[in-house]
Amino acid sequence: MGIRLIAGLGNPGREHERDRHNAGFWLVSKLAEMHGATLRPESRHHGLVGRVTLPGIELWLVLPQTYMNLSGRAVGSLARFYKISPDEVLAVHDELDFLPGVAKLKLGGGVAGHNGLKDISAALGGPGFWRLRLGIGHPGDRDRVADYVLSRPSPVDRRNIDDAIDRSLEIFPLIAAGQMGAAMLKLHTKGG
């Protein structure tokens, strides 16, 4: 079985749209655009929700509108409503531990202090969901992380993050088809 729900993590509102923390929003918005899907507000699912239909595949996209720390509300609501199991969910998020330009796919694992992942893990009953981690770099000091993720990347970093998003979108057909091994191989060997 492939991925049936892709959640782009970020914070809603104009003031946050260019923040590093919104890298997940950037990717899922671009994915929706590529496939002509409209992301519409659905209050019962706490997010902007869209659908992509491919041969034999119906894929839901969501940008939670609850702020990062409560991302699980939207993901959990959609997963329950459409009977989507945790291993059919992909959360796309910013990753401090990777440099801008790096993108990696993995199943499960810890949440490394990422409150969006922590909330999704709680909503889905465990960490057994897929993550697409988009590197945003680290400010070098733990005390500066909160301000760092809520600020804009430099033009060079943004270009590198956009390159990682584009490479991730190239493997989207493999992800949608559930060919995660092939997707990881292609993504991780291409500049990952």
C-alpha cells in the first residue's frame, strides 16, 4: 500500500509563509499546484485539504491550520475519517539537523523535539508514519532555534531548500505508489 495522506507542516498566516518552519507547506503547496489540486479550508479537519487522483490512487493533501504544535489535529482527523493507517501517512517537515538542500525520507523514529511530529505521533497512536525531512540548517546554538525556525532563510539557503523540494517532487510518483525503497534510493543518492 502506498501513501494516502501527505501533510505539509508549517504555521498558517501571512507572517509565517516565508519562515523556515514552513518548508513542509512549501512542498505540499507545490505538489497541489503540479496536480491541479485546490487546497480548501475544511474546519472539521482543521486544515486546508485537497485531493490528487492518479491511476488507482487517491491521495489527500493537508496543510494543518492549527499552528505547528497541534498538527496532529488535522492529520489525525483525516486519517480517522478516511481510514488511513499511520504507515500510509507522510509528514513533510523542516529538519534542523540537515543542511539546506538535503532531503531524506524515513519511516518512524523519534521526534527530536519537533512539536509538530510529536503531536502527529500522539494523534496516530505512535511514531509509525513516514517523514520527508527537508534540511533548513541549524543556528549553532540551541537557545536560538525558536527564532531561527520562525525567520526567513537567506536567498542561498532558500534556493537550496527549493532544490530539495524539487528533487522530492520528482520521486512523488514512487511515493504515491508505495515504492518507498526506490524513492529513498533515488532521493538519498541525488545530493542527499
